[in-house]
Amino acid sequence: MVIFLPKAVYIHIPFCTQICHYCDFNKVFLKGQPVDDYLKALKTEMEKTFANLPPKNVETVFIGGGTPTALNEKQLEYLMQTIHCFIDVEKEIEFTIEANPGDLTVEKLKILKNYGVNRLSIGVQSFNNNLLKAIGRNHKVEDIYKTIESAKQQGFTNISIDLMYALPNQTIQDVEFALNEFFKLDIEHCSAYSLIVEPKTIFYNLMNRGKLPLPSEDEEATMYQMIMEQMESHGYHQYEISNYAKKGFKSKHNLVYWDNDHYYGFGAGAHSYINGKRRSNIGPINHYLKAIEKGRLPIREEISLTVKEQMEEEMFLGLRKTAGVSQKKFYQKFSIDVLEYYREEIEKLIQDGLLQINEDEIQLTNRGRMLGNIVFQQFIKD
């Protein structure tokens, strides 16, 4: 039996100082939460997991949330020490933490830098104070500039920001302005996501009541097309549907997901993919803590994927990348010719102008990127 060693570690910190109107991630208000107990439980979970499957092959560590930088300095340092207990961050690995503008004090930046964090992913979302307020963010535009300037002063040379488009009442001019402000920052990476209204969010409730004035589909498509064109003209290569980077600054961690490789996930609600098994952790924090207290891993569900399911994931994850799906790598993984197995689907999508074959790679066309979900659905066989 072949054992696939995970390439990445994801660590979930579910605490936020404010809940955004669009967010459906596993998160809670920070105030009154057992943060210290959670961090200790996180260390225990990592210890138990790594005892059975050591992190020998890890190339990236990503701390997400929630808002990891909502932790105070003492808690943040404890988390960094925990990671150092198990993972050799001195070697050439990508070590990322998510942050909100305004949360990253100089003291926190120094702690992160001292413990080897070398990539920051900052949740900017917009350069318009009215839009920031409307989506439930608690930072202001001036905080964005101050945070990124402080990060640069502390020696961070790999900084990414998140931007959102197709927001309520957002115009094409708003998106154009946000792009221009991003280019002025002269940083290395940007993730630009369209709003997806998810169940159990404030926006979902507003939409159901007819009180969420979203841009039209045509306006959203225009925004996306403009983002793609402007990013390319400013030297940011689109390497995934929503991600753009200067040369040498692609997110190695996210590429693990899109390459359908294996990864560890730690914390409440975190997901793992280990040796062909998809695993999800218990979400509610108190239930997560109780599982750890009882001496067991906090696993809510574990599913062994069939080869058919693995191939489906290889397609709809891999096609998110502009590089697409490699026929050669597909055959190495599954001993199956992808062009033959998905012959009907691929031929139809090529005829519809949504897919193209470029030597070894099967790729989305420009139109295919606009209609990605329609393409992905074709590779899920009943």
C-alpha cells in the first residue's frame, strides 16, 4: 500500500472580533471564549496526529480562521511555539498567516517574523469605507495602508491581500478604484473573489427578504474581465480562477489543494486529506475541547474516496488552475487516460468554447473561467 505523505499543514483559529456579513466559515466572537484552552487542545491534536504520521514532507504551513491575529501577543507566541515543536520551519517552507488590517500591531509582526512566518495574507476586501461597513468589516481604508507599511518595515517580502467584488451596491468604478489602490501597494499577490451568498450568513437572510442589492450577472462578468486584464497588464499572472501573483509568488499552500495533494488540518472544523481519506473535525469549540479531553482525535467524519471520486476531484480542482490538468500526471496517479475516460465531456466542452487542450494540459478557456462551475459539474458522473 502506497502512503501519501501530506505536503501542507492547515491550522484553524476560529475567533473573530467581528463577524462579517458574508462569512460562513467556522468562527465565533472572541470575547468570553476559552482561547487558551483551545490553543492547548490544538497542540494535543497535532501531537496525536503526528505520532502516527510525522510531518516529514511538509512544504507549507497556513494559519487561517476566523482571524488568527485576533489572538493577543502571548497567545500568538504560544501558537508559534507549538508549531515549532513539530515542524522544522527553518527549512525552505512557505509559512502563512491570515490577518486583518488593524489587528497586526508592530509587536505581533515582530513575533511572527521571529518565528519564521514569511507570508502574510491580509483580508482587505475593499478600499471603500462605505463598502467595508456594509459587509461587516471593522477596519477602515487607512488601516490597510498602515498595516502593509508596517509589515514591509518588519521585513515581510511576500504579502497577499484579498479583494471582493460583486458586493451589494458595488459599482464597476469601485472595483477599478480598488485595483488601482492595490497596484500602488506594490505587493506580491492578490486573491480577488466574487461574493457568494452562503446559507446561515447575514447576507443570506437579507437576500431572502429582498434587501440585498447585488450587481447584475453582466456587471459581475465585466468586473471579473477587468480584474483579469488589469492584473496581467501590471505583471500579476493569473494562475487560478481567483488568484494573481508576481513571478515566484504563487501560493504554494493553495496549490496543494488545487493539485489534489494531501494535507493535514488542525482545529475546530478543519479539514484534512490524508492517504485518500477526507476528514472533517468537530466544529463547535466546546465539543472539540471535550473530544481532546477524552483523549481522542476530534474527528466528526472520515470518508474514503473511491478512485472515481478522486478522479472527479482531480478534474474540478485542477481545472481551477490556469495551467489546467496534466494528462501525464493524471495517468501517473490513476493509470487511466483522462482524454479517453472523459472523452464525451471534454469534446462537448471544447465545442462549447469552455475547454482547450494545450499540449499536455487540459485548460479552461477565458470563457470557461467565467462559467467555471458549469464546467466542473460535467466531470461529476452519477
